[in-house]
Amino acid sequence: MKLLKVSLLIIGITLLSACSSMGVDPWDRDLLAKSSMAINSSPLDQSIDDHVYFSKEAASGGRSFAGGGCGCN
């Protein structure tokens, strides 16, 4: 019984401390605020990639495009 209590206590402490380091530290925020860290840091390259994606892959949706596979858009 004592082993069960100790193991439950250890599991509880582990689960409670698992989320203790979530978030960005204040000294790292300046690096994440740079324009090169943006998801879309180069709009022209993103536009070219999107065109290839929806015209050559015969894909539709996902990036708000609907295209066929023939490339005749």
C-alpha cells in the first residue's frame, strides 16, 4: 500500500511539473519577433510555391486554392 502511495505521488508530481516550462522566455522574444522568423517571411516565394502546389499537384483546398491537375488556370 505504501509503494502504491509513493508511486502515485511521484506520478502526480511528474504530471504537474510537465507544463511548468511552457511559453517563451522574455529574453527569447526578440529573436522570435524578427521578420525572418515569420511563417511567410518571403511573400513572393510563397506565391510561387502556392502556384506550383495547386497547379501541378492536382490539389485543391488547404491554402484556399481550388485547382485542377492540368495547369491551365
